[in-house]
Amino acid sequence: MFCSTILYRNAAETQTSSPARKKADLTGRLGVWWVIAVLMMCGTSGCATARYLQDRPIRDNALESSLQLLRWRGPEISERTQHTLRRYGLNETYQSDSNICIHQLRTLHRQNLDPELTYAVSELAYVEGKKAERLGRTSDAMNHYGIALTTSYRYLFGPQLADVRNQYDPQFRAVCDLYNESLEDLLRVLCAENRLRPGQTYTIQTADRKFVIRTEMRGAWKPDEFDRYEFVSDYDIKTLRNRHTTFGLGVPLVAVRKPRGANDSREKYYPEGLSYAVTALLRCSTGNEGEYAAATELLPSTGNSESSVRLASHNVPNRNFANEDPNETPVCVLEFFDPLRANQIKLANDWVPLETDLTTPLAYFLDSPEYRKRDRATEGLLDPDDAQQKRGLYMLEPYDPNRIPVLMVHGLWSSPLTWMDMFNDLRSFPEIRQRYQFWFYLYPSGQPFWLSATQLRSDLFAMRQTFDATGQDRAIDNMVLVGHSMGGLISRMQTIDSGDDFWNIVSNQPKEKLRGPPQDVNRLVSALEFRPNKSISRVVTIGTPHRGSDLANSATRWLAGKIIKLPKMAISTSNRLTRANPGFFRDTRLLTEANAVDSLAPDSPIFPVMLKAKTSSDIRYHNIIGVLDDPPVLAGRNYKGDGVVEYDSAKMEDVKSELVVDATHTTLHMTGKAIFEVRRILLEHLREVDSEDRLAWDAPTRTPLVADGAAGLISDPRFRYERQAASQSAFQLSGTGDTANRK
């Protein structure tokens, strides 16, 4: 995850004997030279980022084993289908001519309500489709996949089989697999021909029939949102510890986002190459109410639903598949669902879980060349000026005015990449992804943390102006910050009232007497004056040195001063002001020479001011601290900390909760205990937010805010959770079937 970990603290401080101190000092010096060697390698060649995906030589297919898909002689129907063929006297026909066998099976199927026949038709068509595809007969393959797809759909949802299909029969799951795999193979052909575009209608002409497929987006996306689609079954997950999926119907896809263009002010918040999780599902008519698919209307959710989809039937004549004309043109609707909004859909009056994969699209993005160019932790440490170009807030999913932002702030020698395991795991909980959206802050970690805190304050303001200039999105006013290591200090500084205390550190003169260019004066004064950001209501700090770290000793500070380039703008501003105001500042080194390591030194004058600064009673703080059960031998038996930050420095008295985890500093926020604790805090935050909203709702002057009443989109999240009307939801979020496959 990182190019290197930071050295453990100088262990000599816990020893009393002179020999032990000398030995520890020697170890510390050796460690410094080791860091120099690592930094030289990183600075000259760049540190290779871990790979997040690995291409599969053969795509994952749930039918691979049962149908012998990899057999060199070609796939083979299952024993159960062979039994059906023998039962209806078609075994020899299949051996001599599979096409005639399929035709006769479909004729029998129209005359008999036997699920075994329905299953046999679907499986036989799929097998023949694979054979045709292997021989390069694309048209024949698409024809067979279409038969397998519509027949399996009819097995699952056709009213004619309602009384005879058995969901406890393993065959039922096998039919689900036939539906999913035949749909995926059909989509692969469309993608290969670059014809898969939501909002379009496609007519697929095969040798003996024609299919009409209309495509629709289900969610907040626009039809032209994506540049291309990839299939999750083509990839294996690497590096990320868990793969979060749900099992059901549909084909999980990686949808690669298409940039809107430089003229859109929101575009800078979405990193290039961003990809989303999408599930494709084909809805066919079953002769039930004549519905193929419908226009989507989002409604306030009820219960555990994130959103609902109301199905409005089209004027399509009812079709009775028991008397289906094989020459009739099937018309189906291919729908693209957002699994973050819902992972269940109502089909033929049944709630059906969607097959989803949240992790592979994330890994695909992290593995993209565009992201690798942007995410360079060492560059941000050694050359803050160059890293300024990439600084900012980043969103990995579309901005949602109704979900509470959780902003994650990395630490020294790090980047947003460090949060991906926590982000991946937290998002797997429906109750979390239903109410929260996750943002990430990238900043040059080599500069003093108070300068980064100033920039974050400015970047948060710019974000609000871009997405919610009128201040109507109340979810933003319940924002949660989660900071690791130095990121915890940057996060906490967004909530303190420093008064003039920071200014008094550098000068005993009034700010009003400072002379110089107005922009320079404003920049310096702003960096030394903090007021609470009222949009932030909770802060979680993880492994944060609230009183500094002994790692920032004379040796490491000397080293940092040699290799870290100080921010040119900040230094030039300070130099101009110090020259224009001789004798005005107490100690100019804090303004002109300090870097990130200097700022973390325990003797830094910043920490006492931060510790005594006023905070709002409305802000809740939480703390997660690393304490090694088995610390390094050189640290001594009495050492209590994570190897970088001691417990006494990380502990805070004003926190609402504290969790101690046995973990090193660089892995603390990736542990299951820390992630689950953040989940607990976020759920606690929801309970408090909803409780306050209920009180506000009861007030006689309270009026819900509606952004677009015609579309039914409610911009006030508090209104959403007060509404208790039971609706005929056709699209909802549920935890059913959500799994985390630990590597």
C-alpha cells in the first residue's frame, strides 16, 4: 500500500541504562540512512503501486463445471437435461441434429406446463450457443443465447409455471445461472460490436428470428454517462482484502465514466478514469399484465429502501408463452441498475435480488493508468509544490444531495489509496451506503499540517459553492471527517476556534499592523486563524499524534529538511512579509522553514494551542488508537503505542468514544476492528441526526424542501425518513445476500 513505512520511534527513550541508549541511538541512525536509501530510490524511479486487478485467462462462468464449458470437445448438457430428452424420446434426435431437437422441445414446451422442458430448452440453447460461438458463428450464437435468455426468464417469472416451479430445487438456481450467463454472452457480442448504448433500441437479426432490445438507465445516470463497459467476470481482485457481492439476477459490469468536459465546474471532483458498479438485467414479457419494463420514478424511500421504482406499463399486448409463436419478434428491455441505490427489483410481483459486485469496479479504477498518475504519495511528500496541481476533494460516485458526506483525510507520506479497504468494506453495508457518500482529500503531505488544514477549509468552501451554492442540501451540514495520522490533525483543525492564539505564536504585534501586499497579508492571517466549519458535525481521528510524535526528532527533522521541498508560494509569501516587517515576528523559522515533519515535533508550539482551543458543543469526536500488544524489542517493555504515535499523544479527553486496537501505525485504519468501529460511529451519527430531524419536523414552521416536485426527488433527507407511507416499491436496497469474500 505504501512505498515504505515510517521508522519506529527512537526506542532509547524508554531505556535508562547508558549502553542501551547508545545502542538505540545507533539503531536510529541506521534507520535514518535506511530511510534515505528508500527515498532516493523512490525519488529517482518512483514507487510501484500495487496492482488491484488481474486479468483472468478465461472469464468466470457459473456454468463452467455443470456444462463442461472448458472441455476440448466442447460443452455438454447436464445429466438432468439428458434425462428429460430420454423421457420425451428426443435423445437420439439431439445426437443427430441439435437444432431439430431444440425445435421439437420448444413445440413440446408450448403444449406442456413442465418446468423440466423449460429448463431443457434453456440449457440446450445455451450449450449450442457456446458451440456456435466457438466456431465463429456469431449470428447463430446470438440466436441461441436469445432463446436461452427468454426461456429462462419465462421459467423464473412466467405465470403459467407459477404453480409448478420449485425454488427449493437446485434447478431453480441453475436457471438463474442460465439467465445470467446467456445475458452476459449476449452483451459481450453487443460490446464487441460497440453497440451497447443505453437509451437506444437494437434490433438483432439472426438466422431464424429477430430480437428487439430497448435499453434504459435506472438511477441518477444519464444515457451518455459512460464511455464503455467491462465485465467483472474478466478480473480477479488483488490487494483489496474483501470482495463484496450479492447473488441474484443480472450481469455485474464495470461502467467507465465519460468526462463531462472542462466547462463543467463539477468535473474536477471526479478523477479521470473513474468507474462505477452497474448491473444489467433484461426484462421480458411473461404474459403477465403485458409489462416489459417501465419509466422510472424515484420516490422517498420507506423502510430499508434507498429508492423505489414505480413501473408504468406500456401499451404492449399480452402474450401467452404457453402458445408462443416461434416466429414472433420478442421485445425486451435491457436495464442498467445502480447497486449503490438498490440491489433488489420487483419482477412479476416477486422481489428479486440483483447480482452485484461493488469491489471490482473500484479495483478497476484504482488499477487504471489515470489513477496511478495522480496517486503518488512520495511525490506529495517530497515535492509539495508539484503535488499542489492534484490537490483537492475527490468523489468516487455521483454527488448525492440526500446522502451525508464522509470525508477521508490521509496522513503523512500517504494518499487516498490508503482508505480503499475501509471504503470498500463500509460501502458493503446497505445501511451505510444508503445514507452516506464517501469523499477523499488529496493534499501535499510534505507541507506543515496547518497549511494543509487551511487549504482543506478553502477546498470545502469551494465544493459547497459548486454543488450547493444556495445551501439547500442539508445532508452536507451533517458531514463526518475521518482522518488518519496527520490527517486527523487536519480534520480536527476544521472544528476549532483558535482565536488569536495561533497568531500569537508567531508575533506579539496586532495583525492590523502587518504591512505588505494585501494578498500576502490575507494569506498569512488566514493560515493562522481558524473558526469551526459549521457543516462538520463529527470527527473520527485514527492514530493521530494530538501532542506530536517522537518520530519527529532532531535526526528525522534534519533529514526531512534536506529532502523535502518547501511550498514555494507559502515560503515566498512569508519571506516577503518578514522582509517588509523587520522585528515583527517572534521566530520566522515557523513561517519559512517548517515542513510536515517539523510540524509534528512534540515541541511544536502549535499543539498546545490546538489542545486548548475552543470547540463547539455540537461536534462529536471519536478516537481510534493503536497500541501494540507485542511492541518491537528495542522499544522496551513499557512502550505503549503503534510504533509511531504513543498512546499518551493519541489520547484525547473530549472524545465521545475511544477504541484501542492492536495494530501498527500504517495498518491501524485498515484493520477490521477499526473499520467496524467507524461503521458503529456512522450508525450512531444517523440515529442522532434522525432524532434531531424528528424534533425539527414537529416544529409548526417546518416545511420540507422539494428540489423537483414533478420528479418526486426529495432534497431534504430528514423528510425522507419521516415519511412512513407504505409504497408499492419496485426497487429497493437490502442486505440480503451481501457477502464479503475475504482473501
